[in-house]
Amino acid sequence: MRNLTLLTDLYQLTMGYGFYKNGKHEEIVTFDLFFRRRELITYSIAAGLEQAMDYLLHWHFDEEDIAYLRGLNLFDEGFLQYLKEMRFTGDVYAVREGEPVFPGEPILTIKAPLIQAQFAETALLNIINHQTLIATKSSKITRATNGTGAVMEFGLRRAQGPDAGIYGARAAIIGGASSTSNVLAGQMFNIPVAGTMAHSFVMDYPTEYEAFRAYANAYPDSCMLLVDTYDTLRSGVPNAIKVFQELKAEGHTPKGIRLDSGDLAYLSKQARQMLDEAGFPEAKICVSGDLDERLINSLLQQGAKIDSWGIGTKLITSEDLPSLGGVYKLSSILNEDGTSTPKIKLSDNHAKITNPGFKDLYRLYDRETGMAGADLITLKEEVIDDSKPLTIFHPVETWKQHEVENFRVEKLQHTIVKDGQLVYTFPTLQEVQEFSKNQLSKFWEEYLRLDLPQLYKVDLSNGLHALKFGMIDNIRQTNAKKGKKYE
């Protein structure tokens, strides 16, 4: 694979140099990767962990990298030699790929020497932000089909570059897509590939019928014909039926037709009727053309007759939410005596105040229904007792309280890397997809619906809440004594 070690921002290196020159680079610290609440974010599907760990565990500054950095005239030779020998030696804790996650939750935690943990930031965010974003969009699109047909990822030509197309296809599978048009992604990740013809194939022949007949000659038993090049109902579907009849007479079974434009609800219903009356009730109707979860929902409400969905631009770019906005923040410094010093970032915007300390993440499930009721962010040393009722409350609006009874606890973060060595076995992509589907089934529809979803409860444990707001109060008091005011 390519050496992506320098896939980073310059300030990761300049900060690293500052740590190195001041003797802080070997401090053991923890960082959390999470995303903040935004209007269009309800739940997200964690993705990208396998590629993130591949980067983390294989970084190395080769001679070409060192020569380039030397040419920047920013670092001394001692630091460059340090970088040349630097490998990741820390620990990684993360939720599994495919896990539904919510704003504020530590979906990945790094415990490592400061310079390593800091240097990892940019690439980890790049990889996990992107794949989580696309997996989430894919999940919403797939759910919107309500089981009416498979979702095919068709976005390569509209992706923002080759890597976005490749890893976007991977993420789309995690979110629920069944296949991709991206042949390289199919090869790399063992993803089923799908696709038939474009309008250019039809336009290259003197007539639409001749084009359809030529394609049927090539693929007599998997013939899916694009019928909207000229006139869908007057030309496309009738010509497709004519070719299907010829295939049937030759002992073949045609696959179906694809609609790529126009009023897809009306056209699909009319095409279904025409195909059925011609004796092809088994012929499938595939649609494509700037679809997303909301348009799919509208089409189904109109009674559209659709068997499969080809989704391109709005999936591979997550058009309505083009960035996840994940962040990576220092949360604690671990001392030599085994204690830790929690760290917090304050802000005038409450959403940007971080949760301090070395943390864990748990999900609470109702024992009777098996459904998820809330998530709990805790300090690492805290133990959650599920043998007695637990009162959870809004982290800021603390008067909003809810008592959870008869529940079981599931730890969401798992040890992925220990002392620089991978200790986790990555499942296949298909296993990740099935895991994600199973996990989503444990959430009430109210939390997952497209419009005005109920906000899923994410609480801080008593210990973490006390630590966080105690630190905020201490900082305010300290600044007040200095004549400063913190709002």
C-alpha cells in the first residue's frame, strides 16, 4: 500500500517538535475522537476503523519523507531521527464498525505517548469522519426503502476523488447497500458489483430496439435494459418487452428494466402494468437518478413499483450533510504514579466543552424488550451496577431525569490495539453490515425516523458529571481571582 505517513497537517509536526524540544513528547496521554450534535445528525454508523488502524500501525517516515521534512527548515536533525524511528506503541479503544453511535460519545480513544497520539489526529479524523458519514447516509437510504429492494451504490463518478469513491463504497456496504458499481472497491473488499448499460450504448445503435437486442445477445440471462433514452412508455418499455419476448422464446429469462429520469412513481407503475400484461411479472424495475432517503420515502408513499435502487451522487457525497464534523481532543495525562490528570477544553459554546478524563462508553438495554434506552459515558474506573435502578439525567438540563429499571449494560468500547500490537480480529465487511443491521434493530423507530426524531439519551455518569462541572467551576473561580470572567 501507499505510505500515507505524511497524511497529516503541518501543525501536528510543529507541535510534536515543540513537545520534543521541551521534553514532553513521551508523556502518556489519552485523546477521544467524537462528533458533536448538529441539526441533521441523529444517529451515525461508526465506520473506517480497519483502515484507521492500518494507517496507525504501519506509519513510518522513510528517507524520502525525512528529506522532505528536512527541506522545510523547521526541525533539527535530532527530531528528524526521532521521527524516522517512531512507531505507534500505544493502545486503542473503539466501538466496533457498524455500531450506531451518537453525538458526544467517544467512538475511539487513544492512549499513547503524547507525540504519537497528537500525530495520529489528522489521519484518524480523515478516515473515520469520511467512512462514518457515508455509512450513515447509506443506512438512512437503506432504511427508507423499507425492504422494497436492494440498494446499489452507483456513486464513483461523482465522488470527490478516487479514495472517496473506493472507501465510500466500502462504507456504503456497512450502512446496508448490497453492491457497488465500483469494480476496484469490489476487488479490494470482496463487494458484489452491479451495473448494466448507459444511454451511450443505446444511442450508438441506429434504433433503440437494435441496441436492446445487441445487449441481450451479450447477456441473455441477466438482461437489464435502460428504457428512458428517448421515450420511456412509448418506446423504451415496448422495445424492452419485444426483446424480452425474443429471449423467452430462446429459453432465457430477462432480468428487467431501469428508469433513470422522469416521474419515477408514475413511470414505474405504468411500466409494471405493461410488463405484467406482456407476461413478465418477474421482470424487475430498477430506478436511479439523484435519489436519496427522502425521495425514496416519497416514491413509496405514492405507490411506486420499484424492485431495486441505484443511488449515486447523494449517497457517495452525503449531499445534505457533506461533513461529519468529528473532532479529536486531549482528555487526560496519565502520571507515573498511576494517577491521571483530567483535561478539559472550555468554550462560550456549551457544545464545544469537552468531557474530561480517561473514559468508557456503555449502552443500557431494557431486559424485557431488549431495546436500547440510553447510553452512558463514564470514567474508566467506574463500574455500572445493573442490579438496581439507575437515574440518568440530561448533562446540562439536569432537571430532565429518567429512572432506568430492569436493564442490562453492554460495554461499547473494545480494546483494538495494545502496546502497539493489534489484538482485535476484524470481521468481514458482510459481517459488519449484518452486525450494524442487528444493532439498529434494537432501537425504537422514534430515534431513527427521518423527520423530528426523538433525541436518544446520552448521559454522563455521576462521577464524570461531577468531574466535568467541578473543573469548570474551578477554572471560573481561578479566573475570577485573576480579574477575569468566564461566561
